[in-house]
Amino acid sequence: MAKTGTPYDIEAVRKEWVGKQTEPVPGRYPVEYDPIRRHCHMIDDDNPLFLDPDYAAKTRHGGVIAPPVMADYFAGQGIWPPSEDGPMLLREVPTPGDRMVNLINEFEYIRPIKIGERLSSYQVLADIFHKPTRLDPISTWIVSETHIIDEAGKVVAIGRNTLLTHRPPEEVAADPNGTGGSK
Amino acid sequence: MTRKTHTQLYFEDVNVGDELPGFTVKLDATRMVKQVSGSQDFYEVHHDTAFAQAGGHKDIFYNTGWTRANLGRLLTDFVGDEGWVKKMRFEMRRMNMNGDTMKVKGKIAGKRPETNEIDIELWAENDREGITTPASATVTLPGKG
């Protein structure tokens, strides 16, 4: 998100941003064993299909696959080192506040993802609107889609995310309705 | 390594209303660190108490990637090597925080024999908030035929 000052013109932002689509950007690294291991460690998942190459080789998959929920991880850049690559929509769309809470997440997993694959992704901004919350009367909601594709350009997974953005309490207290002081 | 226990389920083995084997997770500082490591989500609201409270939250809380991973684990455990998780939807309605004991549960909501698809209602809950993360999913299991 790109924080803007107030007043904030939601209709102007909608007109400019809804429907915008980024170009596909490759993930930083191929699908690898160790991020899968760390993912499984954080949730105590001992599934050998994700962890044990010898076991997985004997299954219908022929080798280790990533947990389906990791598709977007391998299509992304990771948090560090900082990268200017990757779909930038959510970093660029203007919002009144710079705080955010992830709320609704929908995913469709088309096929298993194997070690060594290279994934890319592009984003589409599906919607942006105001809906008040207890955090901020001008809470701003962003709905985006992430399409994850393989090296052939075929979609392997689709994510749809609804993100709540809001201002911190001191900014809300100073200007609750985001009018910038105007009546 | 060997898995704890796993028996491949088939489409014919399960019925609407059946409960999935759930699991329980105690949430503490070590789990929070694993959350950041595994998800690579370094947004301070998930590990910096002062930052979270300055944003109007009671305390740090567990992130979306971690929550999604737990819901996904319930499903991948259920479908085994031969099944597949086709769709999942969840809402981060309430928070799981350190000190909570989170349970991940599910039950079968529907079956479609023509596609071997099974609809599942699943959720995460804790004693403090009740259901924190309602979810739904569609998975497939292999048939016996």
C-alpha cells in the first residue's frame, strides 16, 4: 500500500486501480526442499510426501511436492534481500493508512508443485472500497487476485485475498472521518 | 523418516457428517518464532508487542500464512498421498495469540460421486475466542473402483 494523506478520494482510486493487472514476474528461486522443511516445522507436519525424497519417489507424484498452500511462496521474492521485482499492486495502491490485516483468503490449487519447478505470478486488483471497522471509520478494503503460473504459462494455483487497511489510532483520533480537517 | 500413522482413505470410506481427525497446538514464544521462520512473514504485528499495541491490537497475533498452513495440514493429512486439495477458503475473523491452545477441526459437508469431490467445513478455534478462523474446502479422494 502507498499511504496517502487525507482527504482520500475512494472513487478516484477505484477508477484508476480496479482491474489493473501486472506482468508475470518469476519467483526468486525454484521450488526447494528447505523452505518446505521450515514450513512443515512451524506446524509439526511430518508428512513424508513433503519431507522425504525416498518416500515421495515411490508415490504417484514421483518425488517431493510442496504443500499446496506454499504455491504463492515459491512464486514470490521472499522478504529479504529487498527486491523491486514481483507484482507491485498492493504496494502501490493508495490507502489512507499503512496498517493492514489479512481477512479473507481463497485458493484454488490446480495441480501439485514439484521440487525444481520455476513459478511466476501476476496480480489483478479486483476491488477496493471503504467499509468502517472498529479500528478506523474509513477502513479501506482491497481485493486482489494472484495467478501462479508454471514455465509453460499454465496456471497452477489462484489466490484471492481481501485485505483490510487502516490508520493507527492516533491518526484516527486526529481526523476520524479522513476529511483532512474539512467539514 | 516415517510418518506417525497414515492409512489412505477412499471416497467410499467417508460420509457426510464424519469428523476429520483434528489436532491441537499450544501457542507460545517458540511457536511464534517457528511461525516467522516457516512463513517468512516479518510484519511486526506478528512478533513485536509494542508495534502491535500501537496499532490498536491487544498483542501480537499469529499470521495468515501460519493459520493457512495449519488448515492445509488438516486437509493434506486427510487426503493422503492419493488425494488432492482443490480449493480452500478461510476468514481471519478472530486472533490466535500466545497463551491460547488452538484446535484445528473439520467435518464432511458434502460428497459428489461423479467427481470424487468432498466438501469440508473446517476451522481453527481457541478457548478464549471460540472459532477464530472459519473455513471451507473441496478435496478429492481416490475411489475404490
